[in-house]
Amino acid sequence: MARRNDHTREELVALTLNTVKKFLTTHSYHELSLRKIANMIGYVPSTLVNIFGSYNLLLLHTVAQTLDELSADASAVVKRSQDAETALYDLAYCYHDFALRHPHRWQLIFEHNMNGDPLPEWQAQRINAMTNMLEDLLQTLAPQRSASDVLRASRVLWSGVHGITLLSVDDKFFSAEPIDGKELISNLLSHYLSNW
């Protein structure tokens, strides 16, 4: 077992989160535990509790890093897009593709539960940044729409894209022929936007 002074606090945080992310490249977070993570990095579980506060917060830090990566990818595709409508499609495809590349980490984002504890502000800010990106695009596309209309539309579209992505990741379209999730997303966006 490593001793507490073998790594600085920052090194131990990085080591722990990198180990968890590496594990999640091939396994579900359901297979993780505080004890398992501690064993993988050569520390005792109490050291991780001292560093992160709880196992729940350790997982939340993993979620935060995943959201940071998704946000960086999303910002890059939106900036490269030629207009707001193209950016909206690109953002949705980016979300879908990220989930397919990192299914276990993506799953953790939506299945992680604070178990009654308040969501830390640093995590709420990450979530707001992602939803604001979508709302800004919709407001640009329809400047005459109220903030309430934009908010509602953003949640409808996000819910639809999320559902399609979830079915793509889990391969649960239950169809004899292959179904391309991105085609479904394109269909959803084009129909919704033409009626909105």
C-alpha cells in the first residue's frame, strides 16, 4: 500500500480520477466501489474519503471531468459550424458520438445520484453551461421566441436527442435492420424546427 505522503493531494486526485476513467473505458461504474478504486491505486479507502469527502463525491468528480470533455467537444463543433442551424445539428451529433465513444462514462453522468445531498455549485455550473449552449442556438434561430419558449424547446430537443442516444448506446432499437441514431436525430431536429 502506498503511504499518504507518496503523492501530493493534487497527484492523488489526478491518479484516482484517471484510474476511474480508464476503468470506465471497458467496464460499467456498477462494477466499481471505493475499496476497488483504492486497491487499484494502492491506497486505503479512508484516504480517498479524506481527499474527496465521500465515494459519491469521487464519482461526481469523474462526472465533472466527463462533462468538461463533452463541453469542450461541443464548443469546438459549434464554433466550426457555419450558422446556428448547422451548429444545432452538429451539437446533437457531437452528443451522440461522445456517448458512443465513452458509453460507461456517459452512463455515469445520468445515473449518478446525489442521494439527497445538494448538487455542488461547481457541478451545477457545468450543467448550465451545456444547456445554455443549446438555448443560445435556439434563441439565435428564433429571436422572436420568449425565453420560456426557448427553454421548453431546448428541453424537448435535448430529451429527444438523449433518448435516441440512449437507445443507440444500448443498441435497443429492436429493429431487424440497422438504425442510425444520427439519422433519427436529424429527422427529429428537422421536423421539430420546421414546426417551431
